[in-house]
Amino acid sequence: MRILVIGSGGREHALTWKLRESLRMEEIYCAPGNAGIAQEAECVPVDTAKPGALLELANWLRADLTVVGPEAPLVAGIVDDFERAGRPIVGPSKAAARLEGSKIFAKEFMTRHGIPTARCAIAESYSQAIEALAAFRWPLVIKADGLAAGKGVVIAANPDEAVRALDDFMQRKILGEAGERVVIEECLTGSEMSFIVLTDGQGVVELAPTQDHKRLLDGDAGPNTGGMGAYSDDAILNLAGRNEIMARVVRPTLKGLAAEGIHYRGFLYCGLMMTAEGPQVLEYNVRLGDPETQPIMMRLRSDLVELLLATRDGTLASREAHWTPNPAVCVVLASAGYPAAPETGREITGYESAEGLGGVKVFHAGTRVEDHKLLTAGGRVMGVTASSEDLASAIQRAYSAAEKIHFEGVQYRHDIAKHGLENRAPKPGGTLPVTPNHRGYPAAKVPPV
Ligand code: AMP
Ligand code: GLY
């Protein structure tokens, strides 16, 4: 089996690392990859913004399966291109990828199908947007319609901040076309969770639940980022909670897509706020999360190639994924200046001794090699990921490893997964119940909708 992975982040490194374990694997390629992926797969420098070139590469490699990491090629329609050419790929079509590519499409879709989400207004012009503000309490949330690489959501505490965001998006057009239309929505409170499934449209395999840490600084302060760390632990969500999400969000989403003639195949990421009224969808992503994929892959026991082949073949309903009960924690090391203007080209040392600690894997993101030196090459540089028997020791392991890695200006959060330690008893009026001792994460038995 020849597999091609598309992308260059920590997510793609974790995917490649896991795919390589499969007995079905013969050759694995990544386009374009990074310095860490290059140790596990053959990297080919093809730009992910060029779907035509990626199809040419997959044809040339005679890839039996292509797996797409980032959203941009999916939203651009890479899956349709591959399918037209008869080249196997796992991912949603261009029509299905609108769930991530257009926040307006996603909100209207959720309204049409009764999927719980924040109350919103859609504004096609600046004057409509200003007018719509009056219908919400402060703070409110302003979202650019299109893809904005994590820069398209502003939580505005007061009218000044809201007007500034609308000026930026709709008048100064700092995000280009992506910000020409906006969603304005109520601000939800609760705890956030990333609930990701793999589906062939009918069968659904739930991935282990994860929590991301989107803000740059400890205590959820500072600007939003792509994600400064994530962890996965069964205690994030018990069986009743998973069943509720499947019944209220995942199944209605798949049913709604099917009713609209859209066949969904691939990973579907539901970004949820767990509110006192139950789960509410903050966003859909039509792919795996980054960094969520790092702890997920560390916990996955099943053969990922088998699961992806079943997705390709439409036989996922007969599959289950098996997980180690051990929690996994990923701490992202980022460059100075991230997320606004990351400094790159700094030498990285100590990563080998970090991996020398048992139960640790360092997934590379923005790294490259020059003159036999490992250098930083992006905002998020590495995801130091550790697994252990309990969450406290997984956290400790991840931080012991992170401390061994050095580059000038390195920044990372010191509180990744820490609230998971406090989250072990139900909070009054808070999130869905958690199961302190739940172990083993069996596949949920969910009645079809
Ligand atoms: P999104 O890209 O829609 O997930 O938004 C990015 C981040 O903004 C989310 O992960 C949340 O932290 C925050 N966010 C988005 N929508 C809301 C909302 N309605 N209420 C509170 N926070 C939100
Ligand atoms: N970590 C959030 C995302 O992948 O969108």
C-alpha cells in the first residue's frame, strides 16, 4: 500500500507516524512535509495550494490512498479532482467542505437541521453588521465568513471593539474576500471540546475526545492561535456525554448533509462549547485538528490504514477504533512573535534527549534542516506529546521533555491539560458529567437517527 499525506504540520507528522505502524504500509510519502516527517516518510516539495500538482504527484506515485491534513485543499475541491481522476482519497468533497469554508453556510445549515449552536445574525454589508449588533448582549462574537487561518474570529467586549473588528474585516478587508460577509453571534460560556469523528457518510467511528488550548498565554490569556496544546483523556467526556453529542450534533449533521445531497466522507471535527444547556457547535472543521491529532494518534491502538481504507470503501459501519486508556498531552513550542509575526531560522537543540524520555514523541511542525542543523521554520515549531498512566504524570512527562528543547525565543504555555486535573468531579451547573474512573473508551452504541 502506497500512501500520500498532504500537509506540513504537527498533525501530518502524527498522522504519518501512526500510518507507518500499519502492517499494510509499504511506502509513505508526504507533500510537502517538514524535517520531522522526513524521518518517517519521503517528503516531496509540492505546495498544498496547488491541487493540480498534488494530483499529478499522487498519479505519479500511484498512491493507493491520499489523506489530506489542512482545510485549504479540501475547500478548494481536491477530493473532487482526485475522484474525477479515479485516484483514491479520503476527505470531504468541495460541497461538503463548505461546512468549514463558509461560516454562513455552516450556520444556515445548522439552523435548517436543528443542530444546537449560538443564536446569530448574518451580515452581507457593513451597515447591516452595525445594525445587527443591537440584537446581542456584550460580549458578542464576530466571525468572518471565509477561511482566515485562525484570524477570523473576534470576541468583542464592547461596541468599540466590535466596530473595530467590522472595520478591519469589511472596510479595510484585512482578510480579503473572507471577511466581506460576517456572522455575528452570542457569546457562549462553558468548556470547549473538540469532538472528531471519521465517517464514510453512514458509519461513524468516534475519535478519543480532546481539548485544545487556543489562547497564546497561560490562563487562556492573550490572542487566539492555531492551538498551543491539547490533551486527550477519557475523563473529558463520559458515555452519556458522547451519546448526546452523537445524537444531537453528529448524526443530525450527517443526516442533514445527506438530505441536501451531499455525501460526507472523511474526518469531521465538531468544535463544541459544553454549556449548561448541552453541547453547542462553535464551528465545524472538515479535517483533523492540530494539535488535537497529536494526542489522538498517541492514544489510537487500531490500525489507522484499515480505518481509512474502510472509509474509502464505505464499510466503516463494521469498524471500531480502540484506544489506550492512558491520557496523552501535547505542549506546543512556538517561535517568538507567534502568532502575529513569528521569527524563524533559529537553531533547535535538545529534541533528541526529549524523545529519549519514555512515552514521549516530538511531532514537528515548522522545522527544516540546513547545513545539518535543525532550524525553526514557522510559528508553531513542535508539539511535545507524552502519554502516561494518569493525566498528572502525562503532563509532567510532556513538560520534562519540553524543557529539554531549546531555541531562541521559544514560548509555550505552562498549563496545558491542568484544568483536566480539576475537571474530575462534575461542576454544579457546568459541563456534561465526567466519569472519573472511566477507562478503556469503548465504542459508543448510538442508535441511528
Ligand atoms: P471558531 O473558529 O468559530 O471555532 O472560533 C475560534 C474560537 O473562538 C473558538 O474556539 C472559541 O474559543 C471562540 N468562539 C467562537 N464562537 C464562540 C461563541 N459563540 N462563544 C464563545 N466563544 C466562541
Ligand atoms: N486546533 C484547532 C483546529 O485545528 O482548528
